[in-house]
Amino acid sequence: MKEILLTSSALILALLALRRLFRKVLSRRAQYTLWGLVLLRLLVPASLPAAEFSLLTAAEPVVSGLEGQALYLSPSRVTLTAPEGPLPSYRSEEDPKIVLGPPSENSVYSYTNSQQVVHEVEYARQIVLADQLPPIWHGGMAAMACWLVLSNLLFWRKLRRARRPYPVEGSPRRVYLVEEGLPSPCLFGLFRPAIYLTPAALQSPDRLRHVLAHEETHARHLDPLWSLL
């Protein structure tokens, strides 16, 4: 999971930077090819060959340091160990309520204060960060999936309410006119996509022909499927 997360994130950031810098030079075909690399990295759960230096090796200390930490909450019992001499005065408020440190088997976090007194603080709860990363990852996946489905269902309902059939001779697809609420013509639908027109697209026969050709090209290239992937 770590490898896929790091490499796919790096690929996406690099692609966005390239498209930003070379948007007037980089062809659409090249952009599709680059996005295809990202798609493969996300969909194929395979490990890449190890390299002497890579993004993974550079990030390994950070990832290991994060995974090797635990969050201690609500101190319940404190054991003090002092060097030779009287035990200094102690107040329970001196111990932090929340601590980030290496995980322990018995939820005990130890530290030495400025007076060389060892504090062994037993906390009521210990949250190991490595155990929390997979649920966070899967929660993000679920949230994005819900957003994708919900936004498309809302858009589909909006089109269904506002559309009316528009006859176009020779068109292999269903064509609809949406007079209000659609900012531009579009192709919508996954398995049987339809073309949705705006009143501006009907201002002249040439404009209508160009719009239909544009949306037909999207359908011929299976763009709705690529967008979903």
C-alpha cells in the first residue's frame, strides 16, 4: 500500500506540473499516455523493482518514523524513579495528557525530566498509528467513491428533468436539448452515452455539426469509460 500511495502520488503531481508547464506543447495523446501510467500504477498492485535511490527509499525514514509511533491518551498511574537522594516534589499535572512516542506492550511511556527523575506513566489508551493508516486509506476510498456516484446521479437527475429529445438526422446516438442549467454541450452516460445540447449549439447548422462531431469523437474514444477509470 505504501509503495502504491507514494509512487502514484508522485506520478500525479509530476503529470499536473508537466501539464501546467507545457500545456501548449503537450498533445492530448501524450497526456492520455501519461495518465495511463498513473492508471496502471493505481490498478495493478505489484511492487516495482528496487532501486538504489528512489522516491520509496527517500521516503522510507519518514514512513518508518510515522508508523513506529503511538499516541498515548489519559495518564492513569505514574511510577517515579529518582537517583540517589530525596525524591523531589511531584504533581500529577506535570505529566502530559497526550504523548506521541514509540508503542509499548503495556501502554507505559517513560521519560526523564530535568531533575533526572524517571517518569513511567501508564496511560489508559494507546493508539498505534500504523494500525490507523489502513482504515484512513479505506475511508478515503469510500468517501471518494460515494462522491463520484452521488455527483453523477445528481447530474443525471438534473438532465432527466430538463431534457427533451432533439431529432438529428443520421446521428447514431440519442440527442437531447437542455434549455437551462447546462453550461455547455456534453456527452453523458457510460454504456449508452447520449449527447446533450444547449441552445447556443443550435445557433447555426455549422455550429451544431461541429458540436455533434466533437461529442461523437468523445464517444468513439470511449472517454466516459476512461474518465471513470
